[in-house]
Amino acid sequence: DSGVTQTPKHLITATGQRVTLRCSPRSGDLSVYWYQQSLDQGLQFLIQYYNGEERAKGNILERFSAQQFPDLHSELNLSSLELGDSALYFCASSAGLAVDTQYFGPGTRLTVL
Amino acid sequence: GENVEQHPSTLSVQEGDSAVIKCTYSDSASNYFPWYKQELGKGPQLIIDIRSNVGEKKDQRIAVTLNKTAKHFSLHITETQPEDSAVYFCAASWGGSSYKLIFGSGTRLLVRP
């Protein structure tokens, strides 16, 4: 158990809908990262937050957004969902901004029908 | 651009044999290189990492070597066991004031009993 929690574990929804994925980092960790894992793309970095502020961005679609709250939990919002958004979404956390070990949560499996 | 190449994509070994997975990276500023093991239905789990100020690191049956000049690093698993069967990902850090991990495409390791 990495100490990172994610909810829900599974999510099934329809095209055009909007969903919110939630992540709680390890106790004391200030950085949260979001990754997308699909069969043909591997693990793709989406976005990083540090202590409530966005710090780095990857290939995140404009339909996707994230935020980190004062209690350090983070949410990833996916809107206008398409079939191709079906994937595993992982959250990871690390202690700070420096090059730190990232610990991954168990993931949320999103299926868009 | 940001790129980590990982080989082979699949690897099948007999129990007790050694397994080697190799990665190359493109960013000469990368200075942190973790390896993750992902079992079916679970999030990636850190198994070993190395920073650019060392050339080799060992942890029981697992070792990682780093060649910064050639920009490649390798994972070595000795005395493989069936429970080592999983997908292994290498990654390299990317970024300045903040950073993200760029992942390789993964190696599916099968250890035959």
C-alpha cells in the first residue's frame, strides 16, 4: 500500500458526460501528479500540482482540468467525454518540488460507452 | 523532445535465470531514474531508483546501472521467481524548477516455473 488513495475504483459513463476523479496524497506529501494509462500510450503525464498551485503540465486536453485543495487532495475533471478517454487514471504524490520519489495510487478505471 | 525508449517489450525467462531491461533517454539534464513494477489491476510500484551521481545501485536481487554519457540505464533481476512476472516501467525525470517523469513503454516480464 503506497498511502495514496483514489476514488472511485471504477467509473462507467457515456460519451459527452463529465466525471470527477479524486486523489488523496500520502500524509505529508505536497505534490500531486496525474497520469493517464491507455493500452497503446503507456503512462502519460497529465499535470502536477504543488501545495495548491499548478506546477507542470503535460499533454493534457483542454477538456480536462485539475485542482488541488487546501487539504492537499486533488481532483481531475474530465468533460465532454469521448470513447478514446477510456483509460486508467493514476494519481501519484511526492514530498515536494525537488526530484523526489513518486508513489502511485491504485488508479481509477474509466470506461466511456 | 521528451522521450524514453525501453526494450524489450516482452521478455520470457526460466525461473532462476536473470532478466535485463534497458532504457535510453533523450534529456541530458535528467538526473533521476526510477523503475516501477505494475501487476495486473494495480498501480505502479517503485522497486528501485538511481540518481545521476551514482553508477549502480543494488537491492537484494534487483540492481540498476546508469551510464550518463551514453544516456542509458538498465534493470537487472537475478534469480527470477514467478512472482516477478509483471510489467516493468523505466522513467526519467524531465524539467527544471519542477519536474515530471517520462515513462518508457513498458516490458512485460514472464517468469516460467
